Amino acid sequence: MHDDLISRAETWLAEDPDPETREELAKLISAGDTAELSARFGGTLQFGTAGLRGELGAGPMRMNRGVVIRAAAGLAAYLKKNGIPHGGADAGLVVIGYDARHKSADFARDTAAVMTGAGLRAAVLPRPLPTPVLAFAIRHLGAVAGVEVTASHNPPRDNGYKVYLGDGSQIVPPADAGIAAEIDAIASLHDVPRPESGWQTLDDAVLDAYLARTDAVLAAGSPRTARTVYTAMHGVGRDVLVAAFARAGFPEPVLVAEQAEPDPDFPTVAFPNPEEPGAMDLAFARARATDPDLVIANDPDADRCAVAVRDGGDWRMLRGDEVGALLAAHLVRRGASGTFAESIVSSSLLGRIADKAGLPYEETLTGFKWIARVDGLRYGYEEALGYCVDPEGVRDKDGITAALLITELASVLKEQGRTLLDLLDDLAVEHGLHATDQLSVRVEDLSVISDAMRRLREQPPTELAGLAITRAEDLTRGTESLPPTDGLRYTLDGARVIVRPSGTEPKLKCYLEVVVPVAGHGDLPAAHTRATELLTAVKRDLSAAAGI
């Protein structure tokens, strides 16, 4: 076993094109560190519908240039096998974007070299830019595929590789399995041609086209008065968002200076995710000092948008479901037509808003790779701060255009002497108070997640918070409207729970919703109290049932 492990590591070392990871791996081999080598060579990072994501480092279980070159070669082979022209003037174009994380620029260049070596055309965005700019560029340039090098809001040590096909949407089965099979077929990196040149580095024309497209998000002549504090969370969103706000005529956002510049180490936050405890503290401090109408945050690749509002004497972040409902209500009032869609883990309030407006509504599996594929999509959102407000421009979540739309809504309400919280109260009275929460458990040992899922399947709860479970669904079997996925869904009398492993992080996620009827505005305080009590009890009972 030891000799085989060392042999595999030495074979990898001989092919590794990166001096940094070569040095790292050579030290592990020299030290005979079998525990660390086993962690890196105990398998391979699995390419799936989220592409690749993992910790940076040497070996097939880490994100590195060797893994990325194999992924790019597998994608190129898949495209060619599926009839994409190559080797001539009409060769298919692959557009490549990247964020400001460690190694992102290297991974983007490697991908461009592999595509060029495979006879395809490759074009790289001019610098680190938001993921939605890449998603826009695919359709704008008529590309056959796109790659975004990003780990979104993961910790600093991670990076990732997200793949889109020519419709501008992220891959879904069976494309992921087809690409994975081509990756597995690559015997050696020496078999992958990687010329030193031949690809195109795009200029700012594609970014200018994206910014011009943001005009479609806002209503002509709408108020543009809301003042914002903005944090880029050490990511790549600042310049694009500030440019979009200037183009729209909004007041210039007040920046959270400590988090404004791209920094792959994310020095001011434990996790660069607006949802994580403490991540918004600096933004709230800036808001207390400047008294804006709302606070806006992007995650590091700016495909997510967080919104915070003054609530009583201080600031609080709205839940993704609250922002999702606000944007939906705003679009309905603007006369939007088309299908409203969300993933199954998001609040059922969207369905009620769409139904009242006479609009089509669909639920999908988790992820914008599914939401973006809904026929006739006009608006889609997911509770994890993802919003697709202009599907004709970007068929993915987009934290820049979502920020524009929520600021337009805040401006409309400001002109009326009202706030986003006032509109949320109106929606609760109209449709019932839909209160959501999440029980999220980050683990070091992935077996904790599988054990919890197995326990819930073998000993399913019959009630939570004193509410009878009226329907229990194992989503691995699929449903009439959903393909199979690893998840459990419980329908209760006035509540709903979904349990699933995260597809991008070592987390078990449990999504909770309770619906409390509200007779009028005077009943809202009691309804909020009741909802909080129910959510707390559901969370307690579910934790016990899952053993977490």
C-alpha cells in the first residue's frame, strides 16, 4: 500500500506543470507523509453538475493545474464528440472567465491553452470579473461553452471550475457524466496539447455589452433615489456594480473600504459569504455611520446579492426568501409576464405571489442550472441569495442586476414614504407569514452527513414541533415533476422541511418553512412570535431526529 501510494505520487509529480505544487508534493514524498499523501491520492475530485470545487494543493483530490488541465481536456473532447466544429475557421468558441482567487488566472490560461490545442477557439475575459459577465458573454459571443474559474463564497484555500454550455446555462445531467467520462479517459497530461499562444484575450467590449444589457432590468423613468452602502466582500464585484449604478443614475454607493479590493485571502471575514456570522459587520458599521436606505453585498464572484435594511434601531440582513418575494412582487407590479420559478428549498411564498398574479410557476431541484432551464422563465430565485432577474441576458444568478432591481424597488417605496419591510408586511397579510430558517451543519468528516441521512431514512420522524408530518418523500426516487436527487422532503400541517447534503461544501443543509395565517397588520407581531417559536421547535426536533 505504501509503495503504491508513493508510486502514484511520483507519477503525478513527474507530470505536474506547476512549480509550487511540485515542490509541495516533493516534500510530502521525501518526508514519507503517508497520511497527507493518502488524503490527496485516495481518489479524484469528482466532476459533477457543479463542475469541480475543492482545496488548492497537489494531487488528484485537490484543485491544481494538473486537475484543471484534465478537466479542460475532458470538456474539449466532449464538445468535439458532440459535433462541435474544430480545427478550422468555424471552430467552436469557448469563453473563459475567472475570479481573483489564488491560481484562478493560471487555471483560466491553462483552459485556454487546452481548448486551442484541441482545435477549438478560446477567448479569455480581460481580467477577474463577476461570474454573470461570463454567463452573459457565452450567449453574447455565440460560444459553444463557457468556463468560470471560481469557488464563489468558499474559504480562501478553495478554488473551483464551473462549466456552461452554449445556451448560457450551467451543465446538468447527462452532460456532467459525459464530460467526467472524457476526463477519466485521459491517461497522461503529456497527451494533452497546450500551445503557448493562439487564444484571444477579450477587451472591455464584452463588459460594456453586459453593462448596456443591465438597462433592461429597470423600468423606464422609475425613481433612482435610494442610497446604498456596498461591500464586494474582497471579491470582483465592485467596479462592475459601481459602473452599473452610475449608468442607471442611482446615487454612488458608499463602499466598505476594508472589503472593496479583490483579495484572495479574504482577511476581514472567516468565510466570504454574506450569510455567515460576522461577514456583514463592517458593512453594518458603515451603514450606522452614513444612514443609507439599504446595504448591498455581493459574494466574491458577485453572482449572489445580499440586502440589509434598518429594522428598529439597527441593521439586519434580509433572508434570501424575503428578497426573493420582494423582487417578485416588484416585477408583478411592473406588469411582468412569463414563468416565475424557484428551487424546492426556497419559500412557497413565490408560488402564492405568482398564482395571485395569474402567472405560471415552477419548482426545480436546487441550483440555477435547473432554474435557468425553465421554459418561458421571467424570474427565478433561490434562498441562498441567488436571483435571475434578466434571463434573456444572463441565464444564471446575477448579483449585479439583482442589486439594481432591489435598489429600484427601494427607490419606489422611498418615494411613497415606505420601506422594504413595509412591503414584506403587506405580503404577509395578503398571503400569510412565510417564515424560513436553515439548520446548516459544517463537518470535517463527511460520514456525519451520510449517517444523518441514513438515520432519517431508517427512522423517519412522524412529527416536528408538535406538527404531524402529513407527507414524507425520499427525493432519491424523484417525483412527478423532479428528477432524482439526494434529499428528503417533509410536508407538515403549516410547515415544510427539506434535508440535503450541500453540493459545493462539506455541509448538511436543512431548509425550514412555517406559514402562519395573518388576519391584518395588527396581527403581525403575534404571527412573527408564533413563527419564531415554531421554527425553533422544528430545528430542535429535526436535530434530534438526524442525530446532529
